[in-house]
Amino acid sequence: MDILGATLRIYVDDLDKAIPFYEGLAGGRALRFERGGVEVAAVGCFLLMSGPESQLEVLRKVAATIAVTDVEETHRVLASLGADIIAGPVPTPAGRNLIARHPDGAIYEYVDRRA
């Protein structure tokens, strides 16, 4: 399992106002999409999210998003190490993901960029 990097999850009230700052900070354009009523913008290492509090409350339980080369392999490694796979692997607008609870209780999203 290869970990490629981590993404910081940031919750904002107004995505349109937040995007220009993070585009300037990261030096790139935002990739925008919507999922489950939450508006999302990926900008460099930042994942900006805005939406109904009921949806954000669930998302806030995930400590970070970790990019990996292969979510299926990550699933096998995590399970063998005692992690609880909460959801996935499933396709998303940006690739495939899974949500796992580590034995210490921390919850992470793992993503790959495969179509």
C-alpha cells in the first residue's frame, strides 16, 4: 500500500468566497463537485466543504483524507491490521474511496484517483 499524501478537510460557510483564497494559496484551480448535498472544492492539498450542518456533522468525524495508489489494496492492508472498514470501497467523482476506523478510534477516508 503506497500513501501518496494527505488532504486537509476544511468546512466553510460560503464555498464561492473561500475558493479564491485557497486557489491563490495552493497556486491552482479548484475542482468542484457535489456529493450528498455537500458542495466540495479540491484545491491542492485542501478539500473545502460546505453544506447542511446535518451532513457536515458526519463529515467532521473523518480526521483526514489520505491519497493511496489503490483503494482495494488499502482495504486489504487496513483489514489485516485490525481496522474497521465503515464504508466502501465505492466510486466517487474523484476516484474510489473507503472510510476506515483505525484501532485507536481515529476515522480516515482513503482515496485513489482511478476512474
